[in-house]
Amino acid sequence: MSDGFYRAFEERYYASRSKIKELRKQYLPFVTPITALYPATATFDIGCGRGEWLELMLELGMQPLGVDLDEGMLEGCRDHGLPARQGDAVAYLSTLPSESQALVTAFHVVEHISFEQLHTVISEAMRVLKPGGLLIMETPNPENIVVATRNFYLDPTHLRPIPSLLLAFLPEHCGFARSRVVRLQESKDLASKAAPTLNDVFEGASPDYAVIAQKSADGETLALLDEAFAQEYGLRLDVLAGRYHAAMVSSISQAEETARRAEAIALRLEQHTLKVEAEAQQFHQQLIAIHQSTSWKITRPIRLLKRLASGDREPARKLLQLARTVAITQLRKYPRLENALRSSLYRFPRLHKAIVRLVHGGNPDADMYRTDYPASLQGLTPRARDLYLDLKSSIEKQKGEH
């Protein structure tokens, strides 16, 4: 594109130039032994873009060259004085001399070209690389579900995602001695997270990967990179999904165990509640039996006196009421005694009133003995009512004798 679209697009949706250059240093464990083996040797970068890799190669003392179709992207190279030119990089690769390059690189290029062009890149890289030289191809990782279903298609120049198994197989098919899939740019925190979330599974696998292929060489040369090729890199989707599954299984098992414990506790509580209810019913029946017993009734005054001694005023009222009930009941069994007591108290009005007030809670007009007066006598004083009733009783008795 010649209107600067792609450079503006990359500035918006990709990392800054300094960030990309820092990320490219992830390849140094593979690259440094080669630059030491072939110092100041030519390297070729397909689709060099803004030139981050070219700048890193210059810092390592190599002689890089980059080719890119987009003129806008090449302005970034020119701004930094980097060796880059405009053109078809795949076609340019075919013009390079055999065994002239220490490195051939293609960062986020293979997803832009056809399969035939990709096959050409790999076969031509095999030809132009020195023994033990490296081919590095970085591309979006379709193992990452969000990358494969959304982010990949954000770039309108992308053709199709390339599975890592396919991209790793092609160099081996073209004669490279070995290849390694290097997954890149995953979250370091997520890489060590034992219990990822479902969202982590969707977007947490390494968003990019590279296939690094090495051309055949003698054993001593290949041994320089044995350690780098032996390691595992990045975060695979199946590993992430496996952690999520294990965490879910563990969580479900814990929940089931918690539910079992809660059910057992609930059962014990229910049994305990039934036991307590049975005991409470038994105690209730025993309490009823005690309250209905003769001993409980006999000892009531003692209990009231004990409460009265402790400062409770309520027992005094109950004792007076009890005493009044007992006294009246007993007096009515002995009419002569009742009449004698009544006649004696009438001679002492003040004493009579005091006793009446004590028995009836301060009501001086209440009758201490009787409560069954006819309605016609309610207007009389207690003494007049008693005289009337006594007189009436005597007349009726005399009539009965005759």
C-alpha cells in the first residue's frame, strides 16, 4: 500500500517500535551462537517493516538487508538509516547467492503470502543459508482462540492462519536438520497460574509463535544450539485448557465435599433438635405434674416468702391474697367465729378499716368477708348491709322453728 495505511494501521494496533525491538530479543538464545559463528555476515529480513530486526542485527555486528513492499513502512527504516529497500522480498530472496546468509527471517510475513510463496521462501532459505544457519518465521498463533477468531482478521492483508504443526513440518520437508516451535508473548503471570479462568483459556495461549529451523551442519556447529532447541517455549492451548479442567474438577469435588459435610451437619442438627424437643416435652409434663402436686401447693407460701425476702414486692400481694382466701374459707366453716370476729371489729372502726384496706388493696368500703350482697343493698355501708342480713337471717330462722 502506498498511501501510508499499513504503517498507520500498525502504529494503531501493534506495539511501538521500541517494544517490538525488545520483543525480538527473545530470539537471542538461538541467534547469538550463530552471530558468533559467522561474525559480520549477511542476514536477510523478508518484509522488514519499520526495521526493528535490522537495527538489532547491526548492534550484533551483522550485515543485514531488509526488503518490504510497503513504502510507508520503509520510511521507518529510512528514518533510522537502516539498510532496506522497496520490492518483492520473496523474489529478491531467490537472487541471493547460495550459502551467503547466516540468518533468513520473516516476522509476520507468512500469513500474508500464498502457500506456494511460503514453500518458495523455505526452499530458497535452505539454499542461501550457511551450514547451521537459521530460518525464523513468526506468525499469529491460531491456538489462541481470540487470535484465531478475531484478532487475525483485523489485518485486511492477512490471508489465513497457519497452524504451527504445518509451519514446522515444511522446513523439515525441505531438508532442514531440525525445527522448533517457539510460542511467544503470553502473559508471564498466566504461564504460572494453576487455576486459569475460562476467559484465560479463550485468550491466554501464546498469541504469536515462531518456527525456527536450522540447516544441517557438522555436529560441533549443531551442538551450539542443542540447549535452545531442547527447551519448551510459551503457553499451549491444551496445557491451559488442562489446567482449567483440573481446577474445575477440583472445585466441583470441593463443592461436593462441602455439600456432603453440610448435609451431615444438617442431619445431626435435625436429630439434636428432635432430641431437645422430646426432652422439652418431657420437662413440660414433669413441670405440670409438679405444679399440680400437693407439695407444690403446700410450699407456695414458703416460696413467696423467699421471694419477698429477696426484695420482690409481688409475693407480698400474692401472700395477702392467699391469706385472705384461706382466712375467709376457714371462717365460713365456723359461722359463730365469723360473727364474733365481725362484731369485735365493728367496735374498733379504725382497726376494721385497716384490715379491710390491707385485704382489699386499699379499698376501705370493701367487705372483708362477703361479696354476694343483693343489688338492692349496694347503697348501704358494709355495717348496715351486715346488720340487715343478720336480721333477715334471724327472722327466717324463727319462722323455720315455728
